[in-house]
Amino acid sequence: MTASFEKLGLKVGLEIHRQLDTKTKLFCDCKPKLFKEDPKIVFLRRLRPTQSELGQIDPAALFEFQKGVKMLYEANEEASCLVEMDEEPPHNLDREAVEIALTIALMMNAKPVDEIHVMRKAVIDGSNTTGFQRTCVVALSGELDLKGKHIPIQHVSLEEDAARRMEENGSIIHYRIDRLGIPLIEIATAPVICTPQETEEVALAIGRILRATGKVKRGLGTIRQDLNVSIQDGALIEIKGVQELRLVSRIVEFEVQRQLGLLKIRDELKERGASKDDVEEEIVDVSSVFEQTKCRVIRKVLNQDNRVLAVRLPKFAGLLGRELVHGMRLGSEMASIAHFWGRVGGLFHTDELPAYGITDEEVSQLRQCMNAEPQDAVVLVADARENATDALKAVIRRATEALGNIPEETRGANPDGTSRYLRPRPGAARMYPETDVPPIQLSNKHIEEMRACLPESAEEKMSRLMREYGLNMKLAKQILESKYVDLFRDVVEETTVHATVVAVTLTETLKALKRDGVEVDNVTDNQLKRLFGLVGSGHLTKEAIADVLTWLVEHKDAGVEDAIKNLELVVLSREELETVVARLIEDNKKLVEERRMDALGVLMGFIMKSFRGRVKVELVDEVLRKRLKENLSHT
Amino acid sequence: MAIVSTGGTIASRVDYRTGGVRPALTANDLYSVVPELSEIAQVNAEILFSLFSENITPKHWTKIAEAVAKHIENGVAGVVVAHGTDTMGYTAAALSFALHNLPVPVIIVGSQRSADRPSSDAALNLIGAVRASANAPFAEVVVAMHETVSDETVFFHRGTKVRKCHTSRRDTFKSINTSPIARLRNERFEMLIEDYHKRDSSQRIVLKPSFNEKVALIKSHPGLDSSVIEWYVKKGFKGVVLEGTGLGHVSKNCFPAIRNAVENDIIIAMTSQCIWGRLGMNVYNQGRDLLAIGVVQLEDMLPETALVKLMWALGQTKHIRKARKLLTTNISNEISPRTQAEETA
């Protein structure tokens, strides 16, 4: 397969965005923290497409504006101030974020710029209250060595994260501005990656470098990968927002197949003798065909006095419904495009009909109405006349494009590895200077000081963990990839708990609890330290750790001691255990007489059942064995 | 209707190559930035100057007043003045005193975010201003700006009672000690007060555009050196507005300098730096002493409005007694006879 990707001329460029773990946001002093409760502050805005320096207006942006799209922004007091509301000029660039970005840049051997200039990148979908995203290049021309292959890093940049899209209510889009302004590092590779597998490896390698700084955020939503994918004869497609690493190779593979499928459709259309001139811009009102329809979607639309409009796509029959890859079809591409340009819910096409309550009879009437030959396809949209017209105009454009080159698009990644149309690729001239923020000069001296004390690479750190703490490779790797590396070191150094026990607890135990729905992220480092302290001093058994953690998550603000008390996990003293064992032997006299030393296992079971987490197994074994022997020798 | 442009954020575009700012308020520029305007009114745009509003002087007020009056005499439905927001309140007061018997509204408009930013407040403010100049029922000098931080409603503030109260927010302008006179929501005007000067095209505008610049505004503060007041007297100033503390006080140290100024036929007027509220100079001895010296107390007039008004009064007459009389006469609603609770802060 690798060879065939190379033959196809696959070229992938990777853009990795990751939130930095700073104390404040990039251009103000707000906490980089998301909120879940209802917003305290809401305000309504419109964004107007403005002419860029070159006098160009982004057509997609203009269109959205003309449709009267408004943004309802939601905020709380902790995570947003007037800066995110675009009610106050940005403050100076956050120095902590700059330092982290520089560290990362130097670890990739990139050359820091002399002066950091903040730019504005036009983003008019409402995800930025200003209508632009602030971004700045920190370093250029880095490199990454991937199994001997040289991967150039084009630039390392800092940007502000965008607002979170919450919902869409008609023409009002809800955005939450808590995320807006969180510093993001952006790392862009040259488009030299040749296979899906290699794409994933590069993403992994960059991820390891980022984590080595200990200054990047972790978890879902903190990392977003954009992929630029092209094949020979295909198009440059930008796929945005891949949140999971394991999807990267799949997305590249699917995109290659999508493009190959589209090229095949183009060739087939040519074979059928289709030409761009045949695609007519004739949109027909076919509502009368559906007067008695059982199709619920169309019924509802017609009841609201809206219309069913249709277009004929000559010689497209069978091609709209053909699967390109994994459920992606030309028909579904058209549906996404229709949704974008017409804000319609979806469309029907004859390749998938009769279905959805639309009958055979209706389909043939429709075909008749549209003068459709058997080789032709018909696409219909049921909505308000204006929306349906916009949607079908977009469908006609897409059909025309199907006869030529694959259109360049910005697509969004889906969780199953497929992607969907987001918008046309924006023009190149989207950047202009952010005049409100002064440039930052980087002195050579400062850069050299930083270069002298870069963090350990992931590989160095791992071998040190194995060497110094006797961890096996799997555990060392897990600890390294968790957020507890520093805590692990502190606990091992401050307590007598065995390093392996600490490592297993911080990785596997926590992971298992999380899987069971226990929000272990809410347990603080201090609570974990205290917990290990008590295990080390023998006040708590390691078997009880999971129970204590669960209790702590359920009881916010409580301490480890409270947990032990409430769970009755106070460790049995030797004397207490002796008494318990004596009584147990007394109560099970018959059993002991019959089974003699073999009764040990059963009795052990009784004790562990009652006192699990309160006593060490080794101690129970010792006491029980001793008492049994004494008992048997008496009789 | 006519738009007279004086400069400021609303009327300019940044040239990103040079970093310079150029005026951009020809009618075509306006239509290209805010296409909706063409549906509301036929706009006649005049670029009077291209100044950041901190560089506007009383001489510019005179020119603006004359330009506005000329458009009104030509029979427009209303005049919009595009202006930087920093000193917009001063110009609004100046036009309120200079333009009498208005047949149509004069709407001063600005923006807090430049018009070449997608999130600019300029569009809504301009639409509001143009709509008001074309259709509003009132015929007064007002400032049209965002009511809140949302792009939803526009407030119309009386020119003599309006103040820029925030460095950067869209809703920076507030009506002080009174209610805004109207709100525009979508295409509808909502009058917020009953007593206003109504649009009436049969009225003939009267222009009184002279201002005397020899007037100063001094803020009272702990440690204020009374020689500051003496300096103005020596320099031939004709009037000083004091921005006193609280109900209208200045330190006792300044009394001799104030007495000397009054004896030299200089008008000394008192306002309060509290911004909200009315003077009460009979409450404490020191207030009564200042009145006895001859300080003119200006009720709930804004200090900035008082400065403009004293400049205007001294521009109308050379007689100190007449100027004093003008200063305390309510010319353009700069003095509210009563203040309701919800209008206070």
C-alpha cells in the first residue's frame, strides 16, 4: 500500500494545534478555563465582511452575512473579560506562552524570529468576536528526524484559540467565549509526508516533543490537527479539527480514496458524454408532485407553505449515490454544500429514491416534470423558497465542478475518520497586522540561555525512569504519557511506597476508575501525595486506594483522613487482628477440626471479606497460620 | 440627508502598508461599508476635516455648526456628523448651543472599533444615525451610539447631557442625570421622554456659532496650587469652570485667588467632579463662602458642557453680566430641573 500511495503522489502537510498550559490567556489576564454552568453574560453581535487590504471580500463570509447570521456570545466572569468581548484592546502578548513556544521551537531546531509580530487572520464565522484570529510566528525552519527521514517544520506559531460553538438556532449561532484566547501552539510541517502511517508517526513525534515541555494541556479538546492532503491530479484539501491521533492515518486514507472516487466519477461523466454546458441553472418548483405525499419531511415543509424545488443533473444517474469511501458519496457532499449555502436540512436525489416515504409513482412524476432521461439524476430540496433556491444553486455549482478538477475545500473531520464539507478554501490574503499589540524583540542572549536548558526529550526521560526507579518499559511509558510525571517523582522520593506501586496507581488504577465514570481528574496532587504518605506509613493499605479515591471524588473539599474514617478503612492493629482471628477460629471450630491447616484459605477469605483494605494480606496470613498451628497443637 | 465627516475612527481606514489613517467617508465608501444605508436614505457626504477628535478645537465647532446649518438651510431631512468619540461630548454640547430652532435632527455618530474591522460598531451606529436623521420625530442635537455591548439597539443622547464614560466599550456614552431621549430597535424609534423638541420643517434654523477660547476647566484636588488660577487671570482668560469636589467645593487655600479673579471680571463657575448629581453649595460653610465670593453654581450641568457653554456665552457677548445670565439660563436642556432616581448612575 505504501508504494501505491507514493505512486498516487500523496503529499500530506500536518498542522498541529495544542493548548498551552499557561496561567493566563494569550492577550489578557483571564483564566484559561472552560465553564459548564449557564452563562452569566450574553450579548448579540453581527460580523460584517470587510474588504481586505487587497479589496477582496471572502465570498463565503459575505454570503453568511447577507443571510443575516447573528452570533449570541456566552460568557462567565472567571474565564472572560472585556478583551474576549472585543470591548477592550488586547493586552501585550503573554510572556509565559512566548517562552513555551520558544522552548518547543528550539527543541525542533527552528530559528526564532528577531521580532514577534502579531497578525490578524480573517475568520468571519463568528468563532472570534473580533472577526479575526490573532496569530504570530515565533520561529521558522525547524526539523524533525523521523527514522532517518528529514521532516521540515515550516513554522512554529502562537495563536489564540477560538470560541466554542454551542448550538445553532435558526440564524443565531451560539458561541461560548471561555475558550477564546487560550494560547495555542501551531506547528506546521512541510507537505513531505507520503503515507497515512507516516502522517500518524509525525503527529506522534511532535506530540512527544510538546509533552516533554510539561507545559501543554492534555485531554480531549486541547489538541487539534489540521491536515493538508493532496494527490496528483486531485486537489489540495484542508481537513480541520482532527481531535484524536488514532484517526490521523485513517482520515488521510479516506481522503485519498474520496479524491480517487471523484476522479472516477469525472471520467465516467466524460465517457457518458456529459459536459459543463449541459448542466442548466433551471430550478423547478415541483411541489405539485408531492401534494399527497406520505414523506413526512416534505409534508411538514409543504404544510408550512414552503416549496419543493428541484434541478436536473444530466447524465448523473447512479453517480450521486455511489459510495466514494465509507459512506461518503457525491450526493452527501452536495447535501453538506446545500446546508452551508442554503441553510437547508438536507436534500433528496433520485439515486436514493424511492425511499423516505417518497413513492415510485412520485419519482416518475418528478422525472417527467423535470424532463429527466434515465441517465439523468434529479436533486430536490424542500424548504423556504429562498433557502431551497440557494441550496440548489450550490448543487448545480458542485455538479459543474464534478466535470472538472476536484474543488479545493476546507473540510471538517468526523469521529469515524470521514470528513464533511465546511466551506470553500479561503483566499490567501487573509492576514494583516494587529496594530494594537506591540512587537516583541527576542535577544540572542535570551535565546542562547534557553537553548542551554531545554527540557529532556521523551526518550531521555524514559530511560531515566527505568534506570532510576526500576520501572519496566510499559510503566515508564505510561507514567511519561500521563500528567503525573512530576508527582510520581515527588511521591517516590518523599515516601517509602515502592515506585512500581506508585506508578501502577497513577496510571492503571486511575485509568480503570475513569473508565468506571469516576472523575479522578478532580483529585488534587496534594490529596494523592497525602494518600501515598498514609500508605507509606502503614495507615492505609494499597488495596484501599481505589475506594478512597472514589470517595474523594464524591466528596468535594474533603480530605484523605475523612475518607478513611468514613469508609471505616482504619488499619487493624496486630492486636486487633489477633483478637479477630482468635474469635474466628473459635466460631469455626468444626471446620478447623476437619480441615486442619487446610482451613487457612477459607478463614482468610472470611477475614479479607470483612476487612478488605484495612489489613495487609501478608499479616493476615502470618497471624492466621500461627494461631491455627497453636490451636491444632492444643487439641 | 447629509453626512458631515470630521474624522475619527468611524470615518477612517487604516492603510496597512503605511500605518497611516486616511479618511473614507465619501458616499460610495459609506455604501460599500454599510450597504443598507442606500435603502434608508439618499446620502450626501461631505468631508469637512479628517481629525482625531482630540485635535478638534472650538474653531472646528464653529465650522461644523456652519456646515450643518448650510445643509439644513438647503432642506435636508437631517444631518449626521461623523466624529471621533474622545471629544464627541464637547462637540455635541457646542452644536447644542450654536444651533437654535432646529427643524430637523442633528445626529453625531462615532465608533469605538474602526469600520474596517468585521466587529466594528460603526455600521449599527451609522444605520441608527442615518435612520434618525431621515425619520426620527425629534429635532435636537444628539449623540447616536450603542445602548449595550450587543449589536441590537442604538441610544440617542441629548448633546448637553452626554459623556464618554468608558475608554473602550461600545456603550461608552451615557446620559448623565437624565434619560436618553430615544432608542432605535430594528427600524422602530421608541421615545424615552415626553418633552422633546419636535421635527418641524417650517422652523427656520438660527445659527450662533461663536466661541471664546479663553476659558479653562480646572479640576479641584487635594494640594491644588492656587497659583494655577492666578496664572489664568494673568494670561487674560475670561472664564474658569471649576470641577469641584462633592456638592461644589474647593480648598480654602484657593479662596483668595478666586476672589481676585472675580474682582477682575472673570467668571468663575462651579460644577462637580462626581459626574452624577446636582450641586448643593448652601449645605456647608465653604460652599456658602464661595457663593458669597461670586462663584456661579451650575446645578447638575456636566463640567465639560459647562466649559463649552461658558466659551459660547462669552462668544455671544462681551458683557460679563450678560454672559453670566446666559450661563445660568437653560438654553438646551443642559440643566435638568429635577432628576429621577433611575436616571442617577
